[in-house]
Amino acid sequence: MRDQPGTAEQHAPFRNVHVRTGSRIEEGSPFPLGATWDGLGVNFALFTANATKVELCLFDAEGRRELERIALPEYTDEVWHGYLPDARPGTVYAYRVHGAYEPLAGHRFNPNKLLLDPYAKAHVGSLRWSDALFGYRVGSRQADLGFDRRDSAPAMPKCRVVDPAFTWGRDRPPAIPWTSTLFYETHVRGHTMRHPAVPESLRGTFAGMMQKEVIDYIRSLGVTSVELLPIHAFVDDRYLIEKGLRNYWGYNSIGFFAPDPRYLAGPVISEFKEMVAHLHDAGIEVILDVVYNHTAEGNEMGPTLSFKGIDNASYYRLLPDQPRYYINDTGTGNTLNLSHPRVLQMVTDSLRYWVTEMHVDGFRFDLATILAREPYGFDEGGGFLDSCRQDPVLSRVKLIAEPWDIGPGGYQVGGFPPGWAEWNDRFRDTVRAYWKGDEGRLPDLAARVTASGDVFNRRGRKPWSSVNFVTAHDGFTLNDLVSYNDKHNMANGEENRDGHSHNLSWNHGTEGATDDPAILELRERQKRNMLATLLFAQGTPMLLAGDEFGRSQGGNNNAYCQDNEISWLDWQGIDDRGQDLIRFVRRLIRIRQMHPLLRRGRFLTGAYNGDLDVKDVTWLTPSGEEMTPEHWQDPHARCLGMLMDGRAQPTGIPRTGNDATLLLVFNSHHEEVPFTLPEVAGGRAWATLVDTARPDLENGENLDPGEVFGVPGRSLLLFELVRPRGHRVSPASE
């Protein structure tokens, strides 16, 4: 008989499954959603607006054998619920949901498909790809309109009831002020897989991240906040598995409350809590990269794993006139429907769970523009952003948006409301282009190193709203940025078609690895230039793990599928140049943290303060003159001075003891440029704090105001104004 669409009740009963019908279940409560242990039993509650029946499926401890199916007895406010008095933490479960299989109307119910609880706090096992995972008969002439009767349970992970009890002891959030925050983006698995101090059995796990040597190193850099790539339960795409690859980055979520089992050394989720407690004890915040914009279920041809089979029409944005198809603002096949109140509730419940139960300190939102998009378009006053702003839990943690997607009006840098920080790709592109030597970049450079006030200085937003970065997980590493003109992604199995081609990179004379000492020296200097620009710019810097010692991915700028040595940090392979760079980065961060002027709470605008007779920032030509419009418009100009006067404080802001006057000099010209050091009232000399052409410089010479100094080609220098000759205001290099 040919498969035909229709309601689940029209199809034959399940075959080859031994089950018992439960009668001991009680009514329970529609709140809270999920599986909740109360000390006596477990309450199960599942939202679905369009289902006709929900069955709770219980499994053995390993999730291999289905023991029992129990129909949830009550339906309240579109929530099916029931209470099992004999269930306990450790109970393994999932759901089967009945209803219409009518893809043309947006409904894809199929009780033959086992479904993960969206609120599950732990998953058991992993997904094993099979055609049985799809709600339709794969290969059928009817495509997704057909109906598949095979049981997907053998190929599915399951859910586990957890006991949330955990002794946090003295754990407190580090509560790092935004003005002192410095993000360190890393990957739980990649950070620890090759770390010699991590026992082999713990590598790639939260337990590995909490090892003393791992945390001590992170703390030694001076960063304040570890930003972890996605750790929510996710799926390896079928096409990757078939090519022998994995979804390494993890941007393919299927459970927003459960840590992915691959990051657990043991069966209990308390391991994540222990890691957080250890990082907090070292004064380090934990920020999670989260993916609430789409799920691993893909488009109409994708598998049925959870949301699609629970209530497809509620959870996903569907085309209004053709609900068989999905709105694809993410490029992954589907888009979560945060305009639906229950989907919005799920996302905000998830965020609160990770703050209150797991003690994380903030979130970086992947493709955050989608979360703020209503059916009529992007709205900074939309439901999700308003929910976060008014929430007493979420409004007090760090919220960082990746402010772009491929949907309509998808580029929204600067468009998020007060209280949010945003990844600033304009900083990335400007800094790369400037140090590559592109023409006409000085105006953009000045805007970016002053926290992009042209973008963010509105509605009382602060400079920290701009999260500055030169590299991130997506794209070249810093080493590869100065070593390759082109991407080299052949290992991804897509004939080098994937990944961005416009990288603003420069190999400095040869593609990839080289033994040429001149090229190597110039590459190292360019790394130092970009790191110093990042760490001395106003705003919130983000450092990619491994950039501090020159990690390479062999030119791969899209290593999302490389769960191997391409992506893993090679701690034992750090050479002398890498060690030198680590020391240099530590010094840059120390200088940044010691000088409030480098991380001001208000924007530098160049405005004149008549009471003090100073400007907060003055832009200088190499001759020491203040920049004019003609200077800014000169496309060949590549050298610029940035004078930040420590005396220029906003009215009512008390001065601190370390508000030294600083001078940053940028020179991306390939030749030395003579630069006249400015004369500042009360200053006796300029002390050299940093010179990227002389990285070993710790206590540089003092130079006289008015003196002409030769700024080396392709270099950055930081000077501090000292008052009595030879006496520095603050011991920045100690």
C-alpha cells in the first residue's frame, strides 16, 4: 500500500514494540514544563497546541529498550501533563506525539517517531543516522508528503530526569564590570584535547576545562571571561558523518537545557557546575555561546527529532501562504518562531536555567538579529529583547549579540537596545585592512578604536557595547591571517567552496609556512600590531584562544567540521616565537587593566572641555599638527597619533590616580615615518610603554616633547606622559 498523508490514527499500530499501558499516572501539573523531580515523584509537562495525544515513553537506564508507554492524562492551557509517583532521577524517557500529518497545513505529527523533550536537562546516548528518523518515507515520490511508519527509537538519544541538587558552597559570580571585561573565546573540546596537564580520560570535557593548569594559564593571561562555543546538546549533520567529519563547533542545537553528552566525562551534569565553580574561584566569568535561532531538524526534508514532531506549526516560522515550507533566515533550513509565546517562554526559561541553576554569567547569541525579528521585521522593541530587558535574572547578566543574519534587514550592528553588547565586525574589517596597508583607512580606524561611537553612542549606551575582535572561531586565526592570502578548506570536503573568500588577509610574501626570517619577523610584528590595536582600543576586547601563541589551522577559515588537530590547540607545539607572543599579550593586557583611560566608561568624542582647556582625544598628523578634514581625506596617509588626555573627565566623574595621559601612534606604512611628539601642559617626557617593532622593550627610553621620533614601518607605539623626568605615573611594565 502506498503511504498517504493524513492523521496518525489512520495508520497501522506500532509493530515489533513490546509495551505496557500505564494506569498509575496521576494528573500532575502543567507547570513547570519538562520533567521535574519534587522529592516524591516526577511531573511531566509538554507544550503542544495542535496534538491529539501525548505518550510518555520510559526506557531502561541505557536508553536501549522501551519499557512502557503512558498517555499523559491531562491537557491544560495547551500543555499535556501527568505525574509519576514512582519515577526518580535517572529515569530515561522521551515522547511520542499524535496528531495530523498534514505538511501542507504545517503539521508533521508522527507517533512512530520518538521525540526529545525540549526541556530535558540531560540526554542519554547519541543520534545514529537512519532513514527511520524522518517523518516521511525517504526517497518516496511524494517527498515529505509521504508518511513513514518505522520506529525511530533505536536511532534516537533519550532524555534523563535529573536531580538538580548541588552544593555550590561559596560560589559567587565574579561580577566583572563591563569596563574591565576581556573575553577569551574557546572550545571545551579543542582547548583540552591536546593539553598535557589534562588526563587523557578527561580531555574534551568540562572536567578537563576545570583542571588547575588549564585555569591557571587562562588566569595568567589577564582575561576576565571565558566564552565557550556552544555546549547545548547538538547533532552531527548526516552529510558530515558520511564524509567522516563532525559538527565540531556545535551550532546545531537540539536541546536548550541539556549540556551535550560528549562534553561530560561522567553521566551527571554536575560536572558542568563544578567547572563553573572552579572558574569562578579563579575570578573568571563563564559566558555561553547559545543558538536559539534554529534547530538541527532542518527544513521540510529534515529529520523529526523533537520540535517538528511536537508541534511544527508553533515552534517554527513557516511561509504564511505555503506552511509546508520553512522561513530560512538562518541558512540552516529553519528558523525558530520566537513570536509564539510558548517558544519565547522556552528560550527565556532556558536562559534563566543556565543562570540560576548552572551559575553562568552571560550569553553570546548566535545570529541574534533573528531573535529580534517579528513577522514584520527587526524590532529592537520586539518580544525577545523586551523579555530580556525586563527580566530580573537576565537583565543582570552579560548579553552579547551577533547582530546579523541572512534574513531581511539582517545587518543590525548598533541596532540593539541599551543593556546589550554587540560583536562589531566593522572593527575586525577596519583593523585588518589598515594593517594590510589598504588606502584611506584612517577615518575608519579612528572611529573603531574609539568604540565605534558613530554606531553605538546613542540612548546612553556605553563604549563597552562594542565587542571588538580581529579574529573569532569563524574565519582565519591570527597566525593564518598574516600567513595566507587565500582560504585552504579542502579538508572540509567541499572543494574549497565553503568559507569566506574576502578575508582582508596578507601572506607577506609566501603562502603558508615558511623559513624565511624576514617574512617571519614581519608576520610576528603584524600579529603584535593587531593584538595591540585590539587591546588598546576603547570597547570590550575579545581574544580568540590560541592567537596569543600563534595557533594555525593551516589556512582553513571554516573549520566548523574539523574535530581534530586542525582545530585543537597544540599546547606542546608552542615554539619560542609563541612563548614570546604570550609574554607580549600578557603585558598588553596588564597595561590595559592598569590604565582606566584605555577602557573608559564614556565615549571619546574629541569635544573641548572649556573648564579644563583640554580635549579628551586629539588626532595628530606625523608633524604633530591636529588632523584637519584634508588630512583625513588623504588616501595615502597611513600614520596617525591618538592623544588621550587624562585630565579630560566628564563633569561629576571623579578622577582616579592612574588617569595618565597616553599617546598611541599607528603606522601601517612600510617605511619609517618621522613623528613629532606633542607638547602637553605639565608633561616633562614621553615614556615608551609599547613598541611592536621592539617587543622585548619593557622600560623604554623617555623622549622629550617636541622631539622627532622615527616610528618604524608597520608598527604601533604607546607612550605615557611622565611628569618629573624619568618618573612614570604607573608601573605598567612591572
